[in-house]
Amino acid sequence: MTISNTVTSSNIIKRADSLSDMNLLRSYPLREGKRIEVFFDSIKGAKTIVHENGKETELHFSDSGIPSELRFSFCKLKSYLEDTYASYNGGRVFINCRLRGGGHSSHTNHWQTFSKAPPPPQRIPVNYSAGYVITGLNRPEVQGGTFVEESGGVGHRNYSVVFQTHNASLKPSVTITVNKSEYNASDIRRLQSIRDQIFSNISGKKKESSDLESRISTIQSFNQGNIAKKQQKSQELTELESNREYESNLRIQEQEIDRLKQRFQEVGGNIRSLISFLELSETYNLGINLHSDALELFFRNKSEVNRLISSQLDIYTLLGKCVNSARLWLEDSRKSVGKDVIALIGNTGTGKSTAVNYLLGSPIFYDEQTQAMRVAEGYEEFAKIGNRSSTSETLYTQIHQNSDFLFADCGGFLDTRGPEQEFQAMASLKATLSNSSTVKLVLCFDSNALRIDRGSNFSQFVRTVLQDFLRDYRETRKSVMLMFTKPFFHRDGRIFSSVDAIADIKKMMEDTDSVDLRNLYDFLLRDSGKYISVCEPTDGNSRLSMLKMLSEMNPIQSKETFHVPCSPALRNRLFEETTSIAHQANELQEAFQRASKEVSRLKPLVLDKEKKKLALKKELEQLEKTIQTQSSELSQVQSLKGRVLGELRQLEQQKSQKDSEISNLSSGVVRYKSDGGSWQIS
């Protein structure tokens, strides 16, 4: 079976590179442009290639026409192929030998005789032929014949000895001298191949040694750099650890903050009272003018200060008492939300509570034992009524109602019992009126005080109510009623009535020089005194007339109408206390802010320093590991370099040995001698 390898024109270039490493032994031209070539490859041995129509086909060795014994022997194969011709049939190549000198040669198997380079033919009756590759061949010596140098061979690489004689059976003596370099060419090439491989290995080992030396130098350089870097980082860490300025300053500021926090807690009750008071005043728009720079600054920083204190309200200060009392009147003020309210306002002890019970329908009688008005037994006492031996029961605005009316029994205007009571009355009135839907006002005044000090008490009351309490009294002509309480008896036995009240007011109007006061009196006397009444609780008839008048009055709907007055004494007390607490809180808050800012500035510095220390420690640990790793690697590479140098010395010794063997095989010549019989080597 023929096995071939066809090489197309597309891979001729690739094959040309591989053929450059092969020796062309013989080329046989055929008809129709075909060609057979025999190559010798140092690895695969003999190859036969058929060229046909631009294609190359490599034949299986069994179809190459070459004896298998010659496949890997260059010299023997070259000798075998001399003076041969080839044919190609059925995918197989046939190589035939040509006979020289009359065709009596029988040297077909002459390559089997010697183990070295093939000798000349053993028996040639007419000629002697050295038909194999010989270079450096000396001219043969022929005795007993005429030497003719044949020119029909293939160049100087082939040599034939031809002689002429009259006697064909004459066997002249022929000597052919061959250089040993040619005689031992196969062994020399083998040794050279081994030597070249050794040389290549030497080059590889030298490069490996050089690379290892470079690697050693690099590792040593890196290691020295890391050692220097480790020393530098250690020094930086030592300097960081020794510099404690940031930590010391931070500790001082943190201690200052702790001290300020403690101080905040000591005065926290007062500050809490101030904050709660300001919130209460703002929520219900009490309208107390307490403007000061300290209070204004405190108000801006209120939320920050509030976060710094955890103390409860100090109920023993004026502010604390005012705020604490709010829990009492706030509940009542919420009862007026969305309601139509009739508010009874007047000074303390005027009798407003008695009037509320009277107007709500509870019978009133005078108790001789207590010398005070009382609700008849069996009837509801809506508003608690005080007596002569005790103070007024109404400290703040209270809501009382029946099915028809809702009355606000307000605390006393300008309550003289103290600033706390005055604040309750003022704040509760403001909150009640702010919560209500509409308001009708009943101004209550004790008739017994109408003529005292030529009506100075009454004029002060009128100014307070109409000018201070109402923003513009002229807009409330049908919304305000003046009611005199506690009517007294004249000497003639008549009881004080609305006619008496109108006359007295007219008299005071004539006696005053104040235009503003005249206008106020004129407002009270409007519509011929229609809105002036007298409450006589023991007389049930007056109640119906007053309720009828209240029903006919127009309600006040705008919350902006009211401005709850505050006495100068209360305002001064509140101003002093709020300003003092605000000033103290501001100083603490400013000091706390300074310390906090300093802590905020120092903390990142300390934290950054700690991060740097931690980073340096980690870096030192990593450097130490790297140095140890590099030292271990350096030791391994140095050991490896020692082994490589030892292997290099062995390879150089082997190369020297092969050079010596090649020199021995290449020096001198080999002589073939023949007297017509076998060739002898001398």
C-alpha cells in the first residue's frame, strides 16, 4: 500500500523552510515536467518527494525505492544513489543502478561490505569507481594502466577511476586517498550535533546564570530598599508616638466640655423654665415684649441649648411657676376652641364669678355669716365664689356654660396678688380668646370703686381695657358691654342703677382734661348708655335684660382684636429673669461651642494620627514579611545559581571532550588500495 504526502502550491513556502534543513542527495528528471527528489533529513532519515503539476507528494518510505537499511545512513545512501536512474509507476518509485565500464560491474550491494564510509567497488574488470560523495579526494595513483579522469559524473563530489589497457584482464594497482574528515563524516556530524546541543545547553545555562545573577542583584536591591524604608517608617512611628500635643489638648477640651455639661445641669432647671416659657409665649402669642440682645441670642440658639440639658422644670422660679401653672389653665382654654364665648373681664375681686353664676341661672343670696354672695342650696355653683375673708377664687380664665351660653370667667386684670397670678390671668385669657370662634366682651367693674379718688380707679380700668386690651376699641361698638357689680345703696335707700352709672361717667367725662379719656368715656356712653348695665344678683329681673342685651350684641370674630395687657411690674420681673437666665445660658453655650469646635478640630487630627500609626504599623509588618520573603528567595536563587554554575562546568567539560573526539576523527587521511581485487584500507 502506497502512503504519500501531497504538498500543494499553497504550502510550498512552508515546506521550503523545512527543506533548508535537509540534504538533497539526488534529483531524477522525468517526462512531462515531473521530477523525483531524494532528501536526507537528520531526524527522519531519507525522504522521497514527487513533483507533479506544481504539487509535491511525499511518499511513504515503503514506496520510496530506498532499501530500509540505508534510511538513516547518509554516506551509504549517497553512494548507493550514484550512477542510478529512477522511474515512477503506480504511486511507487523504482531506483535502478547503471553499469560502468562495459557493464560487467556487479557492485549492486557494494555498500554492505564496510562499516565505515562505503569503499570503492570490489570487483571491476575494466574500471574502478568511487561512486559516493568524497570531498578533499587526492588524485588516485594507477599502476599498470592509463588513468582517465571521467567528466561525466556529477561535479567534483563524485569520482570514478577509469583506465585503458590492451589486456582487459589486466588488474592495475589503484590507490585512492581520502581525508579522515570525509571518511568519518557521519560520526563527526553526530559528534558535532551532540557538541552543538551541548553548546546550546551551555548558552542556555550561561543565560540562566546571568538571569539568576540579575535576579539576585534585583532582590538584593529591593531588600536593601525595604530595609531602609523600614528604618524610615520606624522613625516616623516613633515620632508620632512621642508627639502627644493633639491628644493632650483634646483631653483638656473634653474635660472642659464635661465641666460645661455639668454646669448646664446645675442651671438646667432655670434654662428649661426659660425655654418652656418662650415656647408657651410663642405658641399662644402672649405678646409680652421682653426684647433684649441676650434673649434674642438665646432664642436663636434655643434648640442647641435644649439638647445640652436634661434637667426638669424649676418650679420655684417665676418662669417655672408661670409655665407650671399653664397645665391648669390650658385645659380650660381648650374648651373654647371653635365656640362663641362671652368673656367677663375685670379687676380681681370685682364679682365676675358671682355674675357668671347669676347669668347662668343659679339663684344668688347674701350670706350674713360669711358676708358674701352664695348660690342657693340645690343649685349648681358654676364658678367658685370667693368671700371677704379670702382672696378671689378665680386665678385664671375658666369656662362655664349651659345650653344657651358659654361664659369665660377671666382672672383679674392687673392681679395684685403677685406676678405669677397676674401671668396666669393674662396668659389664660389670651389663650381662651385665641381658641374661640367669636367673642363678646363684658367689662366688669365694682360700683363701690366708681367714685373713689374721683374715679381714678375706673379711668385706669377703662384705659387698660379699651386701649391696652383692645387694639382698636372703636371697631367694637356693638360687641362690648359695661357691667357694674356689687351695687350699693344710696342714703335714701335706692340701689345703685345704670342711670347712676351713666351720670357718674358723664360727670367724670366733664371733669377730665384728657381727650383720650373723654373719647373712652364717650365710647362707654354710646347709644345713650345702652351697653351699660348693673348686675344685682339677688334680683332675678335684671338677669333677663342682660341676657337679652348679650344676645343682641355683635360678636368679635378677629383674633387680632385682642392684646392682653401686662403690668409694668410683671414685665420688669419677667425681663430681669429671662435676661439673666439667657445671659447665663449664652455664656455656657458659647463656651461649650468653643470647646466643641476645638474638639471637632482636634478629633480628626488625633484620629488621623492614629490612622497613620496604624497604617505605619501595618506597613512595618508587611515590610518585615517582605524582607523575610526576599531573604528566603535570595537564598534559594543563590543556591540555584550555584547548581547552574556546576552544571555549566560539566557541560563545558563535555564540550571540550567532544571537541577532542571530533579533532581525532578529522585529522589525517584514509587510503584505499586495490590490485584488482578487494579494496584494502591502509
